Amino acid sequence: MSASLTGGCLCAKVRYVLSAPDQVVYSVICHCINCKKASGTHMVNSSIFPKETFTLSSGTPKTFEDKDTDSGKTLYRHFCGDCGSPVFITTPMVDSIVAVLSGTLDKGGEWWAPNKEQYIETKSHWLPDFPVTAKEGVVERHERGPLKEQKY
């Protein structure tokens, strides 16, 4: 993996740099209702990174406070106010991390493979079980979310 990765929204007004992409905590496929509605698709693919490795390099995203969450804790869904692209998610539940939506990466996404799948209980019935990842050898599957109030 490269020393840093860049990414951003569709119109390129909101941009970010991941200074240490090799510090990815985990990569997840989320099937929760809120992620489906926020993305307009059947699942969201994201990678969790230590917050100190993530820097906005341009633009100021708009933020939607998603308060109707399973944990009862607010998720902050950051998106471009011009093109509408969802870019990243933060939460005070685990303030030390940021979830970067994998489709926003410019390059380097070829390393992306999930090692967690969450909210299986609301997964679209026609989606298959995802195969094991080459890196981990297994995909952890959770009926709900694996995120707990802890430091990563």
C-alpha cells in the first residue's frame, strides 16, 4: 500500500488525505437501514481509520446528524453540499476513528476487501454472502453492528 491515499467527492470540492492507510482498523460492509438510506443503495462499504491519519485537504463538507441509530449515539454523516456524495462518518461513541467510504478513494481501492459485515438482519435478500478475504481468511458477520464504545 502507498504511503498515503487521497480521495473525495464526485465534484472534487471535498478532498481528504489518509496519511497512513496501512493503519486501517477494519473494513466493513454495512447493511443497516440508515446506511442504505444515506447512500441510496443496498449497502455501504467503508474502512475505519485512526482519526489522526485523516485530514481534509479541501472543502468543507456538510454534516447530517443521524440520531436514530441502533446504539442511540449520533453518527455524523459528512457529505459534499454541492454534489451530495457521502464521504466519511464520525461518531462521539468512538471519537478516535473515522469511517471513510471506500468508493471515495481516488486510487488504491484495489486493496479493499471486507473483514466485517454488519446488520445482516437487514441485508437485502438477493445479496450473496461475501467470500472470505485474501488478507484475513474470514469475514466476521454480525446480525447488528460490531462497534462498541472503546478505543481503536
